[in-house]
Amino acid sequence: MNTKRLAVFISGRGSNFRAIHDKVKKGIIRGKIVVIISDNSAAPGLEYARSAGIRTAVFEKKREESRDAYFERILTLLERESVDGIVLAGFMKVLSRNFIHRYPNRILNIHPALLPSFPGVEAQKQAFEYGVKYSGCTVHFVDDGVDTGPVILQEIVPVLEDDDEHTLADRILEKEHTIYPKALQYFCEDRLEVQGRRVFVRPEGS
Ligand code: GRF
């Protein structure tokens, strides 16, 4: 099995990226992070990438540029780097259709709620304000919709009486740092099998 070449997309602090990189360094994820891509040159996660010796590429969207043209620029780099898997880790732009279709079931995303509940932005706040007793996080493949792709892994986080949206978000983030590396581990071992909307994790060595 070849080591998967991964591109990680961030827009901000990059804590999921760091959790993933940690598992790559330990050899638990059989992948190589070949590039960190950000739409925001001020993303704190870029600093970490540089200090870890990982290549970074900033793609700021030009005002007059279409979504398609913007993502074509990124695709050129990904193809040059022979990227096998794309890891969205807090990336704040919606991908173009063409981009998604170039990497079917090879783009992963983490969402800080139990999908299909609370898709979109500020998911932790949405869940908190709705008053649910349990929320959590979801790793899923990316399809054409926003946060609608087949679910790979989920983790539950109870909402406590004295929570606010921030304490809840912090506890969800801890779980994100567990399930995202796990899902990527499976992905890099070719153990994820998609059948319609269902994703099966095949046993090791199967
Ligand atoms: C996480 O809450 C993730 O679920 C969401 O964006 C946030 C990114 O955080 N998609 P970080 O940049 O990985 O720290």
C-alpha cells in the first residue's frame, strides 16, 4: 500500500491539522502531508506548518475571480503534487463542483455537530441554542452539498447544565482531535468503503 499524499486545507488556528500531523509523525497515519493550503495568509496554523517544515501555499481569492477559477488554481498545485487525499480542517470556503468531482470520496471534512443536525457555520452555537442534550462531531466525505456527504465517524458529546457555547465547543474540539486522525488512518489504509450513503470501516489487512 502506497503512502497517501495528503493536502490539508485550513483557514484559522489549525488545531485539527496539528492533531493529524502528530499521528502522521508517529506513523499511525500512513500518509504524508505534502502541502498545507490556506485561503488566509494570517491563519495561525500556517506558522505551525512552517515550523514543522511542511510546505505551505496561500491562495487568496481575488475579488473578481469566480469560485471555479479560484479552485482551478488550487487544483493545478494538487495535481502537480499528485495528491491522493484532501483534508478540510476548518477551511472556510465552499469548494467548487468541479473540484469535488475531481476527488470523489477523497475529500474529508470535520464538522462540529452530529450531522445531519446543525450543518453550516457556528454549529456548536446552533446546537447550544437549540437546547439539545447531546451534540458532537462528524467526519464525512464531501459531496456537492454543504455538510451532506457520507458519514465516516461520529463522536457524541453531552451538553452539560453549566455549559455555554464556548465550553461545549472546547469539549467537542477534544473529540474532533480523536476522530479526525482515526478517520484519516482508515482512509490511508484504504479501509473505507462507501456504499451509497453508508461508509464501512473494513478490518485491518482485509
Ligand atoms: C473545527 O471546529 C472544525 O470542526 C470546523 O472548524 C474548526 C477548525 O478548528 N470545521 P481548527 O482550525 O482545526 O482548530
